[in-house]
Amino acid sequence: MHERKILFETRYQLRDLDRGYANRALRVDVSARTVTEVPVDDRMKQLWTGGKGFDLWLTFREINKNTKWDSPENPICFSAGPLGGTTSFPGAGKTIVTAVSPMTQSMMDCNVGGYFGPFLKFAGFDAMMLTGISDTECIIVIDSVEGLVRVYDATDDAVDSHILAEELTGQFARNEIEKRNIAVVSAGTAANFVRMGMLNFSFYDWRRGVCRFKQAARGGIGTVFRHKKIKALVLRSRSMTPAWRVEENLVAARITPKKLTRMECPTVREELDRIIDRWHADPEYVIEMMQDIQERFRHIPKVALDQIQHRTRTPLAHLYHIATFYKSFSLEPRGETIVQVCMGTACHVKGAANILDSFERVLGIPTGGTTADGKYSLEAVACLGACSIAPVVRIGEEIMGNVESRQVEKLLKQYAAPGAAAPAGCAGEEVDHD
């Protein structure tokens, strides 16, 4: 990395998270050239939780009734919630960004993808704010590997995001692998001239070898960023296991069923290896591998999770998160034919509950169960997207509308499917999941 002029810097103590919180926020004032920590107390957590709430709380500490979008005290705030950086919950990688808008002169908020929010959390901060207006173009770097916040002179650096993000990712990563741990926030040249400028959040696509971007595009927040003479905000994260350990994870503790199917024979492992090889054992394609395994075995046996973990080095916790999050995956054998009864509003008011009861009675299984012969599995689903012909049932790949409970037995006979055998020479057994 070439020598840069340092404007100011501050070291900080790295901190582990406590129930999703680092219990502090970071404040960088580019006018006063100061870096300070703002405590996050229990009252703040109870009232504001995180994300947009924390951003607003930090903003209210800084502004007054006369604050405009171009006022030095108008802070740009970034925050992820207490679930930021986990892999169990959708949206947990988002960052919420706020400021007074140059377009509306009121508070605006944007949510943006990428890794900046989780990286900020891993760096030991629940939120951060940028305030003041610098007297020179600058780049702010948060280095959670070194425990350092440093602000550089950026007079000679590019402004446009597609150039600047590539340059800064290469400069602040120690090697090719570490590029994955760099996130760059920038606005670009256009934000100097319009009030609708947006922020670009970079993440490194290691397969393509380039930086890609997510945008915080609402309200002109990039215009505020450039008005403060900030060219980029760089976050260098520590290498992190991208999931909790299974035995410490409440999601894993609640997995249904409590028993996982183990299929132990050479032919199964060979078939699993062929599926994994089809996706080049690439950890970016574990979902596709699991889809193929689900289709082949009608569930995901324990040996499959172990084999994917071994071949791709993906944490087992991450695989369990995927297997339990997506409804299309099952950890226990499913029937050859899936029977789904829509329980959406339109279907519910037309007797979906009675139809579901009829399927349970005829099949002799509860909702979520599989018949002993392996022919059918019964599911209640939120919506099948065919409200105009409610009540709706899906058997296999066919959707049937205007179903009546008295038709259930006839429908099952009409769409009966033969049971599928396990792979030749293999026996499945259930093992306790702990």
C-alpha cells in the first residue's frame, strides 16, 4: 500500500459481542478531527433496539431545529440491529443509513445489502456516525484487525465508486483472500452536482475477482456524504466464521425432527460426491447442492451435510441454518408426492381447515407427517397464489381449485404415486440430533 498522509487516528480496544450488542457506537467528526466512542446503555437498547432506531437516537443527539442537510452537525449514521451478521434470519446482513435529506429536508433512511453492517458489528460497534465537514478530501478507515480508526488525506484519489472501491480494496487487503473482508462506502462524482446522490457499498466477488455494489439510494444520502468531503469509508474486518456453532444455536436446538436420517453405504457417498462435484465443491453453491440432494433422496440425510461440510469447508452450523430456513428442504424423508393445502385468507374462509382435516383422516398422518409407505407427505402452506379458485390444494406438481373436503379421497386415488425405494443396498436409520 502506497504511503498516505494521515490526518488523524485513534486506537480502540476490540470487544466481543454480548447478546448481539457491542454496547458502544463510533463517532467520527471530520471537522474537529476527533474519534470518540458513544456508550450504548440498556435504556437505549430497550427503547430503540438497533438499526434505524439507533441511527435516529444518535441523530437526535447531534441536530437542532435549525439543522439542514448541508449543516456540519447533520450526521450520517450507519447501524445493523442486534441480529446483524447472523445467518439464521433474512435481512441480517443489511445496514440502515440515515441523515437529513437534501431532497426533503427531513429524516431519510435507506437499507442496503452487502457486508458493511455485519463488519461494523464484528469491529465492535453497534452503530457509527460521520459528522462535520472536512477541510480537505478524506478517506476514513476502520481497521478491526489492528483496532484502529484512521483518516487519510484523499486529495489525489479517484472519486467514482467503480474505480475507488477497486483501488481501496486492493490497498487495504493484505492478500487476495482478505479482499473478502473489505467493504468500501463511496458516492461518486455525480453526488457533487445533484441532490439525489446515492451511496455505493462494495463487497468483493472472489469468483469474478471484482468489487460489486449495493446501493443506499433514497433521499440523496450520497450528496450529504460528498458535501462532508468524504470520498470513502473503508472497513477492514477480521476473518469470521459466518455462523454460530450448531450446539450454541437456538435455531438448531429447535430443529424438527429431533432425529436425523443417517444413510451409511458407499453408493450413497459416491452419489453425494457426484452431486458436489457437479458444482465443483464451490462453497458459493451449497444451496444448489442441497437442492439436488433433496430432489434425489427426498430429504437431506445427515451424511449429506457432513459430506458438504467436508468437501466445501462450509461450517456445519451454516448448513443447518440453510436446511431449516428454506421450506423446500427437509431433514427427514418426505413422501414421493407432497400434498399441500393452502391456508391463505381466501382458502381459509372457504373451508381450508376442513379440507386439511380430511387429508389427515384419509392419509392417517398429522400435518407435517409422512405416510408409513413413503408415498405422501402432508403440508399446510401460507399461500399457493391461486386465490381466484380457492380453496386450493397442490398434489405433486398439479394445483387443483374449488376443492371440497368430500373430494379428498377421490383426489388421492386419482393422483396416487408408487412409493420410491431407497438407493440400492442402503438402509436408513435415525440418529439423535444434539
